[in-house]
Amino acid sequence: MGPRVGRILLAALLIATVAAPFAGAGDWTHWRGPLRNGTSPETGLIDSWSVDGENLLWRVDFVGRSTPLVLGDRVCVNGRAGEGIDRQEVAACYDVETGEQLWERRFNVYHTTVPWTRAGWPNPALDPDTGYMYVQGVGGDFFCFDSADGRLVWHRNFMEEFGFMEGYGGRTQTPVVDGDRVIVTFASTGWGETIPPRHRIYSFDKTTGELQWYSTPGTNLKDKNTQSTPALATIDGTRLIIHGNGDGHVYAVKAGTGEPVWDFHLSQRGINTSALVDGKTVYVAHSEENVDTATMGRVVAIDASGEGDVTETHEIWRADLGVGFSTPALAGGKLYLLDNSANVHVLDAATGEHLGEVNIGRVGKASPVVADGKMYVTEVNGRFVILDVSGEAPVVLDTEKIRTGRRWAETYSSPAIADGRIFFTTEEGLYAIGEPNPDAAEVTEAIAPPGNQGGDPASIQVVPAEVIVRPGDTVQFTARVFNEHGEYMRETEPDWSLEGLAGSIAAGEFRPDFSKGPQAGAVWGERGPFSAKARVRVVPDLPFQEDYESLPVGSKPPYQVGYVIPFEVAEIAGNKALVKKPSPIKIHRHITFLGAPDQNDYTVVADLMGTEDEGDMPDVGLINSGYTFELMGEHQQLEFRSWHSARRMYASQPFAWQPDTWYRMRFEVRTDEDKATLRGKVWPRDQPEPETWTFTTEDPHPIRSGSPGLSGYSPTPIYFDNIEVTKNR
């Protein structure tokens, strides 16, 4: 057993021995509340408040877009903090009673074009069993913190491990906890069978971060930036994950295995709202073009008991409304929705009949919460609105507008209700409003997974489902048996075999042969009529070298991860190199990775060449530990960066370079306790290497590890060759 695997297992054992908090009265551990339908059973809630003091319990400086969560004595949030070089995403918890900060953790954003104002968009998730807080960063970093003290429990880098697809839109999915798993969905382009860009579902062990399974229910990704949170429901004995996909479909898969169950085609574009489940009925909405008419937007009720394509067979009712971002709330047989123009609509949940509406502003993005005969909802332009929804049509009771400086504060948060208090975030602050001494209301979690129902084996699963193996490590795989409902039954000992991997496997323990260089393949387990595999990438020790001469022309390096499609082996001047050609859809900037996210203190060296076409020149460069070093063609300069769109750790200097000329680039990153030092040099390949560095800069917030990789903007072809990754001198 390797040292990293051993540390993970030891951490898991320690975690199991710690007493865990459980959800109680007043907790709000899911962004849609304890019933996950946007409602609370609490009563005696306020119907007015003021930023000047009326029913304002406390306010703290915090910049957020997401919904606060409450567990016991703490309210937890994620958002953004800092300016300039200090810009980072942040997770924090505050005292429910006083607003005193209990802890804060800031973390870097990199490898992304998401703008500063959209950082911290996804909601966090809290697990009442462990007290853990799960936070998804807009750049693909995923964190598990202990909400009691902010301790980092585990971390995954979705971009460097699975090819997480980021984008300028910044809409990022919210994780959800169910049983022993935390579920995350995102668009990805990985390696091997996951190279095609798709919106996938990933299930991780909530205590260790081990990947249990991934599922690719959809095809033809339309939008890589969507924010539909998975919903959980037990339908006819089967636990289902139901989510809106980036291809415009709503999918249901088995929660234990990821096996597809049904599919409903709703929209021509990706779906941003989350599904709401009540019994066997699923409610979901969108605001893009409909699949069967030229109209924009629709709300549907779907019978969730079907199988296969249920688009034509299981629609219960529809209403043509443009609800593109707000997830509905369900209370008293009524469905409450906020459309894109900030109109609140009330529909009969059984029939879809329109019962009433009222306007609350100009832009509707947040999801409403209903409690005590009232609705609490925010509007993007700084409005917090309270409505009376006890009758047929909603009536506005109170509107409070929040400013930041001379403009209205952007507000996307849904409210959270806990022990008579109402919490929400804005661009201007985190607020707690309500009466000073509320009576706690007993709230019961109503969607716990069912107990195991037994039955016959229907499939097996090999876990961990995907791993990266570093020198000195071995991996222990386990095979698990599941019934037809996707429920875990027991472990089993299958016949083990390797595909595309050099090494040995016995009793589930895989020992790679690191002398064979980088590898990508699978570990198979077969038991009776069932078989399953785990995907494995083997990253060799440094130095690593690649000249592409052993790979066929037109192929792609099998170990390469993320945006692999634009890169392929080509022959140029009698030698082989890796080429990135112009994109047919005009999206020319891509990055790809060659190693593991825990690598650090190394140097990347490569030959690079850009071409020119009618005055257009590309950008071409290298990635080291989360940082990019690039030759900028149009700007004729060298550039260091981490988070390009936010200009956090960005530096440049003039450098005249020519097209159709091979250059040699050396990029070194060193980290110490309080900074990272980036050093780079570039010179014509046919000339001696300069003794001095061409360009040096420092980052006071170091990214401490990351995979080596390649970066390029290619309106014209760019080339990479003779790549070397070595330990720092």
C-alpha cells in the first residue's frame, strides 16, 4: 500500500471514531431546505424588516451569490473575497446567534475564464451525519471541510483529474449529500471513453472522497455551464438521482450505481433549474427554446415511474413560462415559481392551472422559499421581498432594497430558514433577519434513503471507480454487489484482470510497473455473469519525457486529460509533434494535462511553435502547478497567469517572437511557506539556452500543486514537441 493511500485510509478510520452532529430542529443543510422543496414548516416568521434595524438580527461583511446553510450553532457560506492579487474564493462559518466568524478558508481560482463577479456561485452542501461542508469551486476544485473548525478533510481537482469543463458563464453545479455519498454533476472531457464532451454525474464517498461511480446519461452537450442540482427520490423502491442535463434532457439514474432509468427531453439547450420531486411527480422548468414548438420556456410535471424515453408518455401537464434559473417551491398543493422577468407565478401542482402572479422587480434568478403562509425571495437588483401567499394570488407585504456604494447590490441567494431566523447573502453582506428570541420548529428530514430491500444480484461495481497512481503507490480495489434497485448488497471477490496496464493484480491489489512510463487503462472484475471496471492512469516518477515518435499520426496520447480532442499527433518536417489546430466552432483556447494534481516543485520544458494566417498569430505555452506561462502572438509578449479573467497573479513583458519558428521554453515553479516563485525562459530552439531567466514573478498566495500541461489559443495551428518534466534543480 502506497503512502498516499495509507493516509486516506487512516483519515477514514479517524473520522469514523469522531462523534458526529445530527440534523435537528431548525437546521437547513440543503439549499432547498430540509424537505428539499423550498419550504419550511416553521411559523411565527416576520413579514417585514429593514436594513436600518427593524428585525435585523445581524449583518456581516461577506460577498456571496449562494444560499447559506445552517447546522446547529453555525451558518455556513461560500463566496469571494479580496481584491487584485488577493482575489480568492472563500468558505466560512458564522455563529448563528451573533454573526461572529467561527472560521474562514480562502482558496485560489485557476485554469478558468470565469470572471471575478461570478466566483462562489454554487451553493455549499452540509452533511448532518459528519458535519462536513462540501464546496465546489468555479475552476473545478472540490473541497470537503469540517464545518466545526474549517479543517480540510479531503480535496479533489475535477479539472486535472476528470477534465472538468469551465467557462465564462460561471454557472456551477451544487453538490448534494445522499446516504454515504456526495453527488456532483459537471460537464467534462476526460480521457479514453470520457473524451467526448458530456454532462456527467459523479458519486464520491462522502468521508474519503473516493469515486464510487460516474454516469454519462446524456449526449450532444449543448451548454457546458449549467447549474441544475440533482434531486433525490425513491420511486417504486428505487433510489433515483434526477437532474437537468447540459443537453436539455432530464435524466433519472440509480443513486447507488448511476445506471440510467429514464429520460425526458425538455429543452433545446442546457437546463439550469433543479428538479423538484413530490411523491412520483417531478416538476422542472427552463427558458430556452422548446423541443416541439418555437416558443421559449416551459414548466412540466413528469410521472417519475417510467423507464427509457418517457418524453411522449409520462408528461402530466405543461405550462409555457420562461423560468430559466429559479427552482420552484411546493406548498399546500401549489407550485411557486419566479420567472426571468421577476414575476412570481402560482400554479396548481396537480393540473398546472395558473392561479395568480405578481411582479417583484426586473430580473428573476433566485429560488423562492415558502413558510408560514409567506414567501421569501430575492431579486437580482438588491431586493428582498416578502409576500403573503395564503390566498389564491400572491400579495407583496414588504420590499427592502440593499445598496453597495451607489448601486443596488447583486443578489442571487435563496433564503434559508432556521429557528425563526432567515439568512441570505448579497454582494453587500450576509444577513440574519427575524425576531430576537424565536421558538424552534421541529423539522424532519423526509427523503432519507430506504433500507436495503434484498433481492437478487443485478450488477457489480469496482471501487474506486477511477484513480491516478503515483510512484510508490499501490491501489486496493474492491468489488461490490448491487440489486436491481441499485442498492448495495455485499462485497465479492471477482476474477481480476488488467486492460492496457503493465503491472500485476492479485486479490484486488494493483501494483503498476512504473518502468513502462505513463499508462492509461482499466482494472476489470468479473463475477459470474457480471463484470465491471475501474479506470486507472499511471503517472511515472520524474523525469518524464515525450517526443511523440512512438505514437501513430492522428492519435492522441492515451494518458492526456481534458480537452484531448483538439490535440493530436502530426508529422512535421520528418518528425512527429503534437498539433492543436483551429477549432471548427471558433473556440480556440484549450488546456490539457499530462500528470497528476498533487505534483509540485518541478520544471516543464518543451519545444513550441506557432503559425500565422492572414496576420493572425496564436498563443502557445506550458502549465506548471496551476500556473500558465505563454507566448502571446498578437500581443508579442510573455505572460504568467493563474486566473486570467480576474487578473489575479498576472504578469507580462514584451517578447518579440516569429511564426513558423521553433522555440524552447523552460518553466519552473517553486513554492515555500508564503509564496510561489515562477521563472521562465524562451529562446530559439537552434540556439544555446540562455544562462539567465527571461521572466520571473512571485505569487503571495501560492498554488501548491498541480499537473503539468499544455496551453494554447489556436486560430492557426500550434505545435508542441520534446516535452520534459523534471524535478527542480
